[in-house]
Amino acid sequence: MKYHHIGIPTDKKLKDEIHLKHLKMYVSGFGENPYGVEWIRFEEDAPYPEIVKTIPHVAFEVDDLEDAIKGKNVIIPPNSPAPGVLVAFIEDNGAPIEFLQIDRTAAKAPDAAHNHTINDD
């Protein structure tokens, strides 16, 4: 597994945020920040566990998502927020951790590799 990004929840509207309607969130910074930092602002009714909406998460790219979450406390089951991208979240010692399995041949944009790069406005 290799580091992909860190997601930091915020309640502040950021000038460059992108609204991802289908995910009920706004994102800012992903793909632009040299350290892989992304800010996430959730809609009030976003259907995610409170731990994901309030605590920063670290994300890792993995070759096999099912293998990465096997035996773990899965809090968001595997899903495909964008073509070529599978994600799941686990909780580890009170912290949310995201795993991404990316098929770059099927992803929408070069190295889109993450649901947060898809502009769904």
C-alpha cells in the first residue's frame, strides 16, 4: 500500500471547492496540494459515519481492496464513486482510514484516481 492523500473535514466554504452532488460533499485541494491534502465539507444529510465527517482520514492506494479490508472494522463498505475507482473505509483505533483500488485504464481522467477529482456540478 502507498500513501494517497489525507482528507480533512471542514465546515468552511472554500473558494476553490468542487461540489460532488452524488457524494453529498464539497472538496478542495486534491490534486493541487503538493502533500496530498484535501479539505472536505459535507452536506448536512451526507450519509457517512460521524467519524468520517469529523475526524481527518489518511488514504492509501492498494492493489486489492478486499484483501486490505479483510478482518478489519469496515465503516464504509466497498463502493465505486467513479469509474475505475473502488473505495472503502475502516476504523482503526478511533481513526478513519480509506483504501482505494484504482484501475487507471478505466478512470475518467489521467490519474483521477479518486472520487474527489470528478466534478459533478
